[in-house]
Amino acid sequence: MYKEVDSVKPLAEVEEEVLKYWEENQIFEKSISNRENAKTFNFYDGPPFATGSPHYGHILQSITKDVVPRYWSMRGFKVERKWGWDCHGLPIENIVEKELGYTHKKEIIELGVGKFNDICRSKVLEYASIWEKVIRRMGRWVDMKNAYKTMDLEYMESVWWVFKELWDKDLVYESYRSMHICPRCETTLSQSEVAEGYKDIKDLSLVAEFRLVDEPNTSVLAWTTTPWTLIGNVALAVGSDIDYVKIEKKDEDKGNLVKFILAKDRLKDIFKSDDYEIVENFKGSDLVGKSYEPLFDYYAKDKDLANHENGWKIYAADFVTTDEGTGIVHIAPAFGEDDMNLGKAENLPFVQHVGIDGIIKKEATDFTGLSVKPIEDVQKTDVEIVKYLAKNNLLFSKEQYEHSYPHCWRCDTPLLNYATSSWFVKITAVKEEALKLAKEINWSPSHIKEGRFGNWLEGARDWSISRQRFWASCMPIWVCEDCSEKKVIGSVKELDDLSGEKVTDLHKDKIDPIAFKCACGGLMRRVPDVLDTWFDSGSMPYAQLHYPFKNEEKFKDSFPADFIGEAQDQTRAWFYYLHILSTALKQSIAFKNVVVSGIILAEDGKKMSKKLQNYPDPMSMFEKYGADTVRMYILNSPVMQAENLNFVERDVAQISKNMFRMLWNTYSFFTLYANLDKLEFEDDFKPKNILDRWILSELNSLIKNVNDSMEKYELTKAARLFEPFIDNLSNWYLRRSRKRFKLESEKADAFNTLRICLIEVSKTLAPFAPFVSEEIFKNLTQRESVHLEDFPMANNDLIDNKLTTAMLELRLVIEHGLALRAEAKIRTRQPLAKAIIRQDFDSDLQEIVKEELNVKTIEIDKNMSSDIKLDNKITTELQEEGDLRDIIRLVQDVRKKAKLSPTDKIILYYETNNDYVKSIITKFDQTLIDETNLIKIVFGKHPADFEESTNILDQDIWIGVGK
């Protein structure tokens, strides 16, 4: 009836056979085609870069993106799963730069943007074949043959359409403001990119002496953690209502009296000793307007500098506090948002002594050519600043200062706060609507909704979308060289018509040369910037379908997505940009449900590193334990609750040993004995035995709870339901029913119940562990695939909560009874006369207590303080019966060591000088024959040439068996 099952077959071998079967029979394709007329379940896949082989982070996301679509496919939906490749941006550019040995942007320009982009294109899918191998092996179903790529013409054209829609809604503008830049990449970064790369570093902080022009020997003290910005200082800021003091103390080096001004609240922190005198108290407003001598005169001596007359004075600012420093802030408008805003408000001079490459300009003669934040030594230039100030008696103090500092998310270079021009999407204009729409989204885990995502959305700023790079989607803005009129292009055809050229590629090197006439007669040329790669990602719902140029109906059917899933860092990235763009374009959410995961770390809690080799290779885990095991390990872990997981191989092994080996052994048991008995099974089976009723109740509770959890996208809650059920099935139902499988009156019901459980569990488990589920289902049903079936629905009539509760209480009583046996040092095979229990279980359950505790009778005493007591008195009859059980166990052990099948009929040979042992075997010979499947019992050793036999010497009894 059923294919023979090897009880010790490695799961990895089973999985390879299943993979081959799926491919030969196109089961994935059929799972879509057989739902052709069904309602669509829409799933967006955030595309990865193929710049390296997949790591556990990718595997984690692929598990989520496989479980959910498989589940909803079995729930009757059509679920297409299209793969995508992220192709643009710094990840690719950095790889190429390293290979070319480039360290500066100018080297790319010298090479030629076209050549550079060609190399980038060649690197995009370098690891694609490895990805396909890993994704296949882990059992994820996804269409990789027809994958979309963000570098394709059609995708990029849809990105242009998105941009033009924003432009037409007046949501794009250009502005000059202070932003974070990467000096190595020489480009601006967005708020989310900056948030990606914060690291704790040690910097030099210092307090500088700014000497007042009209008050000899008096200095204003200002603190900074970025000494290199002092060259660009043009003002100092104080709080109007903050209390300040002027103190007088002796200059230890010169012997004269000097005066310092700082916030009163900071006095004790700045001056550790009391060798000073407060000579004046005043408000910050009293300092406003005072002039001071520049620390560096490189720009101050240029009288033609715009707004020179307003520079190097003290101003009031509401951002000044006394939380740290001196209560006085040094202002360099080119290197800070607050500084720049104050500069605009007070018409301050603008001094930008550093280029976007982070190199100090020639005007600052003592420091020309220095990198302000060299990646190999971030303090190097600051040390030179400190030396200069000390030499010129302008350094009050210095110290190491540890703080969180932003670094480039791709190249690890320390970022600079830098005033520059950028194009922005007006997030603030749509934020209120975005917050309102966000309430419609279901998050798993739920706390992300108001937490990481909600907080980020609340604090959202306008999005800097322009990058001064090369390999990316281009900004489709053309500007007239004569009248500065702007033209935004929204399609390839529009550019074709305007330029008279046939455009086949929208990358920078191909379209920068394209110009066309303005209405004024001037020539319109494209702005040189490219788009933030996250603009590609946020445009994915439209661009993957080449909408609106194609697939309009399909887009309407697929938007918004029913489900997406990624790691928690995407709350500030992909999730955020999808939501912002859909709010702006469609006044709609982009996704209805989202599963957010944490991060998988090495066993020691450190980041997984190929260099350190501190984690096992994922493919080796699949081959060693099976992909199903790795999937269930991850799904059962806190990483699915947006927490971090330390990957521990022994825990993977435990899942394999416990859950999957239990399930496989139960499956093996069924096929072996069901084949031997050649049973016919009823479709309309009504359980009568209490064990059958209990396990079918548990089965339907499992199905109900899995469905409830999956409908809420609570994957871990669903996944954690399986092992307890499989344990119940294997270690309680199967063990308690072993005798029933042999009884003619019971075996049909017992086998039918076990068959139902295995089939329905395979269907329920299929989205989570697709391989073992397929093997069990196909063999037991002879149907094509479990993944082409409908997901089970619970039969509520079979759920008996009272029985569930009673069985739990009963097992607890048994557990306590076995503990009493162990305490009394009475082996389990030794029968006892009775057990006294407090709870009045029905007769069927009492029989289970009797058998589990090996007692002859059960008495009920509801007035007992404990739940169970045992009668430990052992009579002669009980002793004999216990010794018989030992002999039976010994015979079974011998059979096992002789590698005999449980169905093999044997002859038992035994030899002993112990009359008591001989009398037991003689007295209970029929019981021994029935229990161990004997033909007969023979006293004496079996013939030497008897084929399958083994000998065991156990004290004074020798036993041999022969087939």
C-alpha cells in the first residue's frame, strides 16, 4: 500500500528527492496555474543585491517570504512570486572601486563614466547562480527566471514616471542646506542612510579661548567635538536667558590675571579647582553683539567676504543649553543644521574651508590638503588643530570624548555635516496623511507599528533624493542653460520626441549627452545628479510591472500588497519609502501586512563574519540537518519577533532530533505496520476510543490555532504549535496505543486515527517544512503534492476542551506517580497493587493511569492533600510479574541487537541454573510467546549454525534468539 520508509534515512536525502520531484513535475508552476481563476494574494519581494553569496539574513527573509505565500496559496489564493534584483547604487560602485584600486571620485571621471558603469553592470549578477542554488535548496518557491532588475530600461522608466508624478504634485524641490555627506563617496546621504551607520568612536573634544576685542585678557570659552570645524567658525551662540559668569584667575604661565566667560551651571565641570573668583554675573543677552578675535584668520582677513561685517560676534540662539560643554556654542554655518539656520537668520558670513571630498582647501594654509576625518585615524587632523591652538595660546583644555558618530553605510567612512545643494521630496507635505494611513497596516510583531516605524514616521524630514554618483537611476530633470526653465521627463517616448533620438538606456553615461531646445531657444541639459537607490526600491510596486506603461489591470489587482517582510532596519528604509511614495502617489497604503524580523548573529553574539569564520555555512546546515530543520529553528526563534538570534548549531540539531525525528519515526511506524496488516481505511471515520478522540481533538486544535496565527501573520506563534503536537502524537498517543495496533478489535481505528493525523499534520506543516510534509503526504495519499492541496480547516465538533484538560491533568498525576516510584527505587516494570488518586477520572482515563504507573487498581480519595499515593508493598505474585517484565524486555533487546524485524517470528533459547528464573519462564510461557512474537521456547543453547542470533550473559540467564 505504501512506499517502504527507511526509519533512519537522513532528512537531507529526502529533501533532494523532493526537490527533484518538484522540478520534474513543475509543482511550483502548478500551484499558481491551478488557482488561475482564484482571488490573488499579492506579495512584494524586497530585492537583494547579488554582490555576494546569501547569508543567514537573506535566508531568514526567504523563509518568511516562502511560508506566507505557501500558506495563502493553500488557502485558495493565486500567489505569484516574482524575484527581483537590486542593481544600482553604492554597494555595486564600491565593489568596482576596490577592484580598480580607486580611492577618489575623480579617478572614475578620468576613467570615464561609461566604462565605469559598464563594469558596474558586469558585477551586478556575479553571484546570481549561487543565489539560485541556495534559494532552491532551502525550498523557497519563487520565479527567478523572470526576475525584474532595477537596472532594466522598463524598470527605470517607471521610476521616472514616479518622479514626474511627485514633481507634478509640487513635492520635489531643490535646496541648499546642511546635510550628511560621505567624503569618500563624495555624495549626500538621506536621513535613513545616515541612521544605518552610527558607531561609538573616540574623538578629540576641546574648549577654545575666543578673545573679546574690547576686553583685554578676557576670553569666551566654547566647546566642540569637531575641532576641524573651528577654521570655519564665524560666530558664537549663547542662550539669552541662561545665566553666565565672568571669572578671574591667575595665569600660571605668565603670572597675570585672566578672565573667562562661560555658563554658570558649567563652572564646576570646567574649573575643577576653586582658584578663581566670580567677578560678574549676567544673562546671555548681555553678551550678544560682542566681537571676538577669530581663532584662524584665513577667511576673516578677506574683507570682501559676503556679510563680513556680521562675522565673529556673539548671537543669541534657542538651541543653546547647559547640558554639556560651556554653555556657549561655536558656529560654523557650513557644517551644521543649527549653525546654518542661525547663519541665514543673522546674515553671517559663509565659510566652507572643506570640499565635499573632506579635504581642507588651500586658503587654510596651515592645514591645506588634510582630510578632516581620515578613515585610518579619525583624530589625525583634529590633533593638528589642537597643536595650532596650543601654540597660539588659544587652547583652554582638551580630552578624549566617546560618542555615537555616523559612518557611511557602505564604505564605513566617517560622515561630515556639510552644507550643499540637493533635491528633496517634500515629506513634510504628506506626513500627516502618511501617519493617518499607517494606522491601517498590520505589523507583526505589533509593537513595531507605534514603535520603530511610528516613531520614525513621526520624525520624518524631507528626503534628499539626489546623489552625486554614477551607477543609478538618473534624475529626469533638464534645465535650460539660458533661462533656467526646468523640464521633467516622465517617459522614454517623451525624451525620444523632445530630443529626436532613440533612447534605449537611461543610465547617466547614455543620457547626459542628450539635450534639446527650450521654448526660449536655449539648450536644455540634464542635471548631473542621480537618484537615491531607495527611490528605486520605493518605486518597486509600480516599476516591477512597468506601470503605467503596461499591466494597468494587473497593477490595480496587485496594489496594495497583502504582505511584505524584511528585517527591522527596513522600518527606516524600504517599508518607509514604500509607504511615503504610495501616500504621495496613490493616497493609499502600499502594504496591508508586514512581518518584521531581527538579526541573526554568531553564537557568541557578534556579527557574522566570513573573515572570522564565526558561523557555520548555511548550505552545510541544509545538508547536515535538512532545510526543514533550519527553517523551523529560525521560525521558532525570537528573531521572528524582531529580536536578535545567536545562531547555535546544537539547537538546530535539537530540532532535528526532537521534532523531525519523532515525526519521521511515527511515519515509519505507520507505513511498516499498515503495510503488514493491509488495512482498508474509512473516509468517514468516527473515533470511539478515548485516545483517538483526544489526539483528533488535539489535531483540530492545532489546525485551528495555526490558521488563527497565520491570519494574523504571527509566524512564530504558529510554528511553535507543531513540536508539542508531534510530541503528543509520538510519545503519548503512539506509545499508549501500541497494544491497540496489535488487537484485531482496535487496530483499524488506531491506524485510521494515526493516518488522519499524519496526513493532516503534513498539510498543516507544509508551508513551514515543505519537504518532509511532501514526502509524508504523497506516500500516504498517493496524491500529486501537498502544496496543491487546500489548507486544513478545523472540525470544531472534534475539539473536546474538557478532554484536553483532563488528559493534561492525568499526565501530571502520572508524572508525580513515576516520581514517587523513583523516590522509592521501584522500577517501572514492577507492578504495584494500587494507586490512590484525588481526581475522579472516568474509567477510560483511569485505565491509562493504571497502565502508565503499572498498578493493578485505582482508588479515589478526594480528601487527600496530594494528588497521588502509591501502595509500595510488593507481594510474591507482584514480584513474579515484575521479573517476567524484565525477561520480556531482555528478549526484546536481544531481538533488536540481532536486527530482527518486529514481525519476524522467532524461537527463544534460554539456559539458566536459577530455578526461580526457569519457573517464571515456564509459568508465564504463553505471555512470553504473545509479547515477543515467539514460535516456541526451548531450554538449552541453539545450534551453532543458526543464522541470525546473539548471546547476552545477564547474571545467571543466557538467552539466544533465532529467526
